[in-house]
Amino acid sequence: MEIAILLHLYQPVTQSEEVFRRVYKESYEPLIRRVGRTKNFKVSLDIPLSLLEQMDRYGYSDWISDVRDMVRVGKVELVGSAAYHPILAKLSEKLVQQEVILNEYGLGYYLGDHQNLEGDPAIMVQNIVGFFPPELAVNEDVLATLDDLGYKWMIVDETAIPEEDIVGGSRVKYGKHGVYRYKDYGVKMIARNRAFSNVLSFKRDLDMGEITQLIDEYQSREESFVIVLDGEFFGHHFDQGFLLLNRIISYVRKKGIDIVTVSDHIEGVSTVSIRRLQTSSWGATDEDMASGVPFPMWDAPTNEIHQLQWEIVNELSALYTTDNAFSEMDEYAVLPVWDPEGLKRIDNPVLRGKIAREVLMQKCLNSDQFWWASKESLPTGEVLYDPGMVKKGLTVFEHLLGMYNNGVVAERVMGKIERIRTLLEG
């Protein structure tokens, strides 16, 4: 038996420097140190450009270097994602592709090499085969795009796998975690162990009872699985999270269980076919799914702010379709286009403007603006409502709108922005 762990590390582009530095101190710094120092311990990490950009901005280059070293020696497996953490299942194919490609470029820029095998300037990173969809928000369109881009597997929540559509019978008694295929797509779907992942994600004490019980049950059936959760759980969400991690590692080793990366895990796991892939996310309960609400924290039909936010996204996306800047960047093979200083190095003002719009479009899609408008409650009791974070998202919308000379769209979008501000103040 083995357990694979994938940790998702992320901070939105609208995060304050104060909060970022606190999360770094409480979570990111000790996490990478712990991974590096723990023998026979490997982990898969999602580190999107949104986080790496801020690590660079605030002077944490040593952390980036440490991660790079661990990737090279095989302690860390990097996975792909979307650069600025959007709900991919709500976006056009073009936007999904651009988010994914920009993230690959960012991973290469910070964690790879800056020249190819011939010594020419180029972004090179070790083979990335897995993918973490932000918020595990998936549908068939996302799967098809990742298949076109050459990924071998992506993480999904168990809610993506309809019980009645598992070929050969359901395993729902023990959960639907496992490795699946759909139609003739080459991308495997790795359904995380939802029960175990959520027990850990929302745990706020050191009692190991439920965790050891689950481990024992799975081991009795010789059943391996994948845990997927936010890396910020350790140290930031739960101040004793690292102590809990030590106890879990100690227990599974005593039981003779290996801890591996996701790619290592799926090599020995049989694949099950499904007849249907369900639009889903890791934020949806079974009740949400039955009600046809797969994205309750990000697109609730009864949440007026959510509906207005998505109307704005759709308006701006229509303007964005005129840009295709990254295809024109061949002469700028190694350039941090997300950084204003990097953009200044582009001599062509037209291309510079296109790239600035393209990057800002991707930044304005971040999921946090929806999350903090949801007013949903977590199992820990936290209510997801922060008008300040929602307003920061509106400011990004305004900045992008100002880059386009379209008075008709600007009038419509500004009306929606003012309506959201009124709702937030009410």
C-alpha cells in the first residue's frame, strides 16, 4: 500500500504583502524545509505563477532555489496548473490554454533552465505530466484542452465521477477515489480520496483517532490512494499542522506504507473507465451536485454578486479575443512578462500593450474574488465573506477595462461594478 500526497500552494494576485509574508513564515518556509529534511518522503506540489511571482517580488529567491533543487533530485514533483487560479470550467478554450501555457512558462522561468540543449535562450523545465485544476473545477472541455496540451493525468474530486457511470460497477462503499479514463482521451483522471483529504483539510486538533482509523481501513483492503489539499493547512490554517504531519508520517511508516508522488502512485494502479464526466469542484457537496450547483463558492445561482462578476468576465473576455500576444514573443524567449520591469524590455509598444492586456486578463480571472463573495460556511465555521478582497478584484477589472478603448463595454461593465460595490456596502 502507498499514499500519494499533492499539496496546492497558492496566494491570489490581490493578496496583501503583510498576509503573504505571514503565510510564508507560518507555512511555506517550514514546509519546504520539512520536505527537504524528511527521509524517504516525496511530494507532488502545485506552485502556480501567482505564488512564484509574489515569492520573487518579496525577496524569497532562496525558497525558489530550494524548490528548484528538490525538483532536480526528485524530492518534489511539479504539476501544471493555471497561472492565476481561475475556474477553468467556466472559461473559453482559448483562455484555458493561455492560463495553462503561461503557468508552464512561469514554472520554467523560476524553477527550470533559461537555455535549451543547444545553448540558446529558452525556457526549459523538467517534464511536467500532471495537472491540478484550480478548485478542482473540471468538465470535459478542460479535459480535452489538457489532452491537446499533452498532459498525462489531472486531479479531480470524487464528485466528478458519477457512481452510476463507472464501468463494471461502483466502489462507492469505500469512496470513488482511484484512476479513471473517459472516452478516448489520453489524460487519466485521478480522483482524490475526498474523505481523507477533507478530514485533514479541516482538522484543528492533534487527535489522530479518525486518521489512523481511515488508514487502517484502507490498509486492510490493500487500497492505495491520493490525498490532495491546500499546503497552507500546515502552519497557517492550523498552527500545529506540522506536528500532525509528523505523527501521520510516523504512523504510516510504522504500518509499512510508502509515501510517494502522484506520478509514481499511478504507475501501479489499474484504470477504470467511466461513461460520463461530471462538471464538478472540490467545494461542492453531494447535495450541491444533486441541485445542479457544482461551483457553490464561485458561481451560486442565487448570489447576485457572483452573477454580476461573471457577466463582467464575459464582457472582458469578448474584448480579449482580439489579442494573441504570446505567439509573437519568439525574440523574447526568456522574459518575465508578468513583471512591469520585464515588460519594459519589449521594444515594440504595440506588442508590449498586447502582452500587458493578456497577462492582466488572466490575473482578473482569479477565483478568490468569487470565493470571498460567496458567504458560504466551511466545516471549521469560517464564513467566506470579505468585501475588501472582492473590491480588489473589481479594481483589477477596472484596470483591464482601461486598456481597451471601448466606451459601450466600459459603460456596461462600470454599471455592474458599481452595483457590486453597492451590494457590498449594504
